[in-house]
Amino acid sequence: MRGHRRGDEGRVNLEADARGLVWIPGWICAVESDKDSGKSDSRPPNPSPSMNRDQAWSLLTEFTQSESLRKHALAVEAAMRHYAAHFGADVDQWGATGLIHDFDYERWPEPPAHTREGATILRERGVDEEIIGAILSHADWNQAEFPRDRPLRKALFAVDELCGFVTAVAYVRPEKLTGMAASSVKKKMKQKSFAAAVKREDIEQGAALLGLPLDDHISHVIAAMQDVAKELGFA
């Protein structure tokens, strides 16, 4: 159950299917079920710096055709909006950041092109530098220039991998996201054979960056994803 790690061979993204494959940020993993084990030009119109939700979705779908990548983007968007409300931040800005955080991956999967090519496109379209900086910060290869030193950046890093892991857990539960608790996720985290390529320390680091106990962080992300369960294919 090995995966392609971000920074090694690039990421391959597939939806969960009958073969037990699930897309997690940075990985393609086999998952065992519990039963089994002004001026006009030729460019597209520029979004406003604040980038509303419709503009973010349009950008995502322009560059991303994979259904699993789109669903992951929706999960991260939901978690980011949830945390923005929790911390009293700009819900729309945080949501847009989550929705487009990997929009360039399908075209540029290899580091450091992934995130950097996207940043170039976003700057050409006049997107807020706070959003661009956050997207760059969630990739390890941009840490020197874009450290995780502010709430928006910390939150994106914290929810990205965890959303993917929660998705993997949901795929192997008969109830999917319904009734899922932090204990269910933590139990799977302890099971080394489950989504084995995911670094558990990254999930733990995300909770620490937010100043939250791990159980609370997992519960927040589960609640956010439950709110969009239908869009994620879990209802």
C-alpha cells in the first residue's frame, strides 16, 4: 500500500473504486475495507482580488477535470470555511483558498512547478496575494519564501492532508461520514497499513499549528465535511 509521495515521482490521483484506490493529497493509496482488512485582451476576465466563490469554482474546473481532485477541493474548501468562522476570519477568502489550493496540479504535478505555475496564473488574473501566498505555503518546497506564519497558511496546511485522510476513512465505513468521530480517525492513524504513505506527523503538526488538541482538530474537519457530504459523494 505504498503511494507516490509529493516531491518524489509526482502525484497520481484516482477516485476510490472497486479496486480500493483512494486519492489522498500527495498519494495514491490502496485502502482495505473494514470488512476485508479596463483594457481588453485575449486572456480570461480577471477575478477581483477577493475572488468570490463562483470565480474560484470556475478556475478550478478550467484546470481540473478529475472528479476526485474536485471533491478533494470541495472538502478543503468546507474545512477552510469552517475554520474561518471558528477563528473569526474572512470566510469567503479562506474558502476560495481551499477550493483552488491544488487547481494547477493536474497540469503541473511535479515540484516545484506545482503551486508555482498556479501562482503565476493567479497573479496574471489579479488574485489577492494573501491567497497566493497561502497556496504556495502549503508546499514544502516554498517554505523559505512562504512560511506557514499566519492563520490562513496554517489552516490550509492543517486541513489539506487531514481532509484526504478523513475521506479515506469514510470510504471504508458503511455509514461513510455519518456518525464519524475523531476516535475512528485516530484508530486508523494507528493502523500503519491503512493509507500507509500518509505521514501521521503532518496531521499532528497541523493541529499544533492551529493550537488545537488533535481530537478537536479532527472533529472540526469531520463536521465541516459532513456539511458537504452530498457534494463529496457520501450522502
